[in-house]
Amino acid sequence: MAMAVNEIEAMIKAALPDAIVTIEDLAGDGDHYAARVVSAAFRGKSRVQQHQIVYAALQGRMGGALHALALQTSAP
């Protein structure tokens, strides 16, 4: 079962309360998303570490309920 945009956003914001999250459904199928996440928690972290923080926020749903997520992260 695919994840809804609001569910993805809520999970990211639960882990990163200051995050500005923008999500786009790339294919209109509820299965392929692009997300931009801006959070102070990313300051001083490598891009890989930033992405790991977001993946951890999604609690193992990447590759399962959330099939594809193109991710852009940055600090404010």
C-alpha cells in the first residue's frame, strides 16, 4: 500500500520538528515522490548523513510502503 503525502510529511516533521518539507508526487501514482527537506539538524552533516536522518524518520518504510523518494536536503 502506497503512502500518502501527508503521512510522509508527518513522519519527517515528527523527527525534525523545524523542517520545511515539500513533497511532489512525480508520477501521479502515489508511489514515486520527490521531497525537499530543510532543517537546522542537517547543519554540519554530509549529504549522506542528511539523507540517513530522513530515512530513519520514515521508520523502515523506504523500499516497502514508500517505493521511490528522490530526496534533496539542506540546512537553512
